[in-house]
Amino acid sequence: MAKKTLIRNRPKNLNLFTIRLPINAVVSILHRMSGMVLFLLIPALIWALQTSLSSESSFDRLGAMFRHWTLKLLLIGFSWPFFHHLYAGLRHLGQDVHWMTTLNKARFSSRIVLVLGACSMLGFAYYIW
């Protein structure tokens, strides 16, 4: 008997804006994206560190630059990737040791990561403003 090949003509959804991802996938994708943003910020952080350590006057200029409202907004915006990456990384480490691995617990921990990231960013905004 010949083996029958079942051909499925299933519709393909290629519009990424209509795909509804589970919250676990959203947190995982945001974790990767925030890591990429943090990696790309490394040269700016190294420049700021080098500038602040070169002389007292350059430290004062850098401090004055960081007191400007536009740079404060930029820092607040870049604080979210830091906090999200931190909390999502801790969540992934917990899952590596089989903590919160059931579907409901994983969804709950994903929501906690998003809430903690937003609250930490708001706390940081309050602190530097």
C-alpha cells in the first residue's frame, strides 16, 4: 500500500499586526529587544564614564548636561529596557530551576515582570526629576 500524503491548504496569516501572541511570548520578545537596546547603549555609557573621569570640569559639564529636561526624559525612556531586562532575566533564571513553569504561573510571572518594570521606571522618573 502506498502511503498517502496529506496536503493541507491552510490559510497563511502574514500580517504580524493581527497575530495575538500570548503574554509569555510578549515578555520574552521584549526581553530580547531590551537586551539589544542595552547592548547598543554601551558606547554612550563608556563615553559618559570616560568623560566624567577625565577632569573635574568635564564632570561638572556632564552633570549639567544630565540636569537638562530632555536628557532626563531620554534617561527615563532608557530606564525601562534596563528594568524590564533585569526582571525578565530573573524570571528566566527562575524558570531554569523549574520555578513557576506551569502555564498559569508563567502567565502570572509575565504580568508581574511588566508591572515591576513600569513601576521601577516610574520610581526612577520620580527620583531623577
